[in-house]
Amino acid sequence: MTRESMKERVRPMEQATVYRSNIRNGTGVLSRPDGSLAWFHMSSVAQSDVLTLQQGDVVDAEIENIPQGEYASRAASVRRHAQ
């Protein structure tokens, strides 16, 4: 994969909201500012946030435009938004 194709797949960090999180299966869903949903795996969550992330939390996420299951995109990196 070339650097140019990587740039097309990964967007800059954006704020999103935790729509759903399931620690048992290690996955969750983010609600993006445009209303679309992005899937994430707990392995993409900052280590300090894995056990504390809850529905409604604002996060900074790096979203890949790659489908994951029923979702049009997935998060490559998720961390709690520093206010």
C-alpha cells in the first residue's frame, strides 16, 4: 500500500461520541459529527481509557474509511477527548 492510498483511507483526528460500548466482546460504535457511525475495537482505544469509556463520552478518533460489518468506517485510534 502506498502512502497516497493510506492518506485516502485515514482521516485526521475528529471528535466523536461513544454511541455504544461492549467490554465483553471488546467492540463499540462511535457517532460521528455527520451522524454516521464508526465501529471500533477496544485494541484501538488508549490503554488508560479502555475500562472507563462509557456511552456519551466525547473522544478523539482517527477514522479509516474502510467498512467493518454493517458500518461504513472503523476507528484506528480512539482516546478520551481532553477538554
